Amino acid sequence: QVQLVESGGGLVQPGGSLRLSCAASGSISSLNAMGWYRQIPGKQRELVASATSDGDKNYADSVKGRFTISKDNAKNTVFLQMDSLKPEDTAVYYCYFYHTWYQKNFWGQGTQVTVSS
């Protein structure tokens, strides 16, 4: 199994920045793709950013140019740098890693991001 621990959420003013972290532990040798989703109450979970083990990255149109996904392979950690935050970015953010042996995603516990003045 894989355990993911997220950190970095909080309250920020519009235009501000936050950096989310997601550290993986456990059976991590077969982790492949990774990324971040977010969920607003009453709405479907939305894919925000994803990255493959080869380094390919994709972003939702709503965050392109503002959010950056990156990873530290040595620390088995994926990051989401969020700049120029807007009130509509307010959501619970969930990280995931895809495990090729289990053939499923493992999820973080979620972290609240609130953008408000």
C-alpha cells in the first residue's frame, strides 16, 4: 500500500500564492503518474494538474500559467505551486499517485485552500 500526506493549504488573499506538497511512503517503487484534483462542494472533482514519470505535464485551462506541478523524486514528493490565486480556486485539493502494480490511484487526505480577502 501507499500512504500520501498532504500539506500546505490555507487561507490566502486574491493574487497570493500557496505551495501544496504531497509526500508518498510505503510501496513506492511502482508509482507512476501523479497529480492534483480539486473539489468544490456540490461540484464534481476537477483535474487541476498531472505529470507522468517521463516528465510530461498537463494543466486544466483554468489554471494554466498560474499553477505549476513539480516533483522531487528523491523525496517521493509532488508539489503544486499556485500563483495569482483567485477566489474561484477555493476548494479542497487532493493529490494522487498512480501505482502500476495495484493499477489504481492512491489519494491524499485533502487540504483546504481558501482564497478570500
